Amino acid sequence: MMEQFLETIKAKDGEVYNIEYHQNRYGGSRNLLDYLNPPSDGLYRCRVVYDDNSIEVTYHPYQKRVIKSLKLVYDDAITYDRKSLNRTKLDALFEQRGFCDDVLIIKNSLITDTTIANLAFLASDGIWYTPKTPLLKGTTRARYLDKGLLKEADISQNDLENFKKVALLNAMIDFDIISSIKIEGVDFVREYN
């Protein structure tokens, strides 16, 4: 069976967001806008599933998942460099979360992503850093790097306690600074106003 890939695109009140970044990652010869016709009222997650021969678009009302705790999990073999429908390895890591809301994946001793988002960390120098080696180079991460609002860095588990804030990044939540976060296994509990 041919592997299928996925783009998740934000649509609000009929407007599609950041399509040029999704089109760039999609990389196909088809123009994604030709396939998108989101509902004119409300916030939706446009789910574009595609392979070499087909493209299918569905729309789902969006409800933000609240994340206030992350558990460190380790997997040096995981790869997810293309947004695929096959999330078996990510789902297996998510199952290790225990009582936490999601996991923070460490590969080869470096921070990568959660199961649903790229990460950014605010350092004491006022600069937001994102892992240099994420599992998936997300579209929101790419936008913020292009704007110069993020810098890439190798970030280890030991570096976490030095950061002041954490943000999750994906197409639906954009750059979401977490107001209160606990990272299990790290001396990192932050409360922000």
C-alpha cells in the first residue's frame, strides 16, 4: 500500500492560513488552494490526506488540546520527517505519558518535539530557541524562523531548567506560550501571568 501523507491547515471563517508554507512542504504539482473550500463560519482543521495519486480534504471543528504537563520519553530510532498518516511510533510514545498531557521526545540526547507540536524555549537573553533537530520541521516553526523570531539550537534535557518559558508551535495553535507547565523528570515547573 502506498504511504499517505498529511497536511493540517488552519481555516477560520472561510480563510485559509499560511498556505504558502503548507504548499512548500507538500511539494506536489497540485495547488492545494484548488482543493480547499473551508466552511465560512468557525474555526476548522483542514485535513489534507494525499499520496502520489490522490488528494482528499476534510474539515473538522477545532478544539484546542490543553497541555500543562509533559513527560520525557526517549527514542533514538524514531523518524517522522514527513507528516505521515502512519503515526504508530508517535502513538506508542504518547502512550508512555502516564498522568501527563503529552510527551517531550528526546532523540540522541536532544529535545525534539511533542507528539503534536514543535517546541520553543525562552532563554534569559530574551531569545526564543527551537530544537535544531526536530522530528518534523513544522510550518509554524518555519514561519517564525523565517521572520527571525526563533533561533535553532541543540537543546538537551539538562538545558531545560535554564529556560524561562515554553511554547508549543503548530498550524492550529500558532505560537502558544504555555501559561503553566510541568516537565516530569526535570526541575521545571513554571507559572506565568
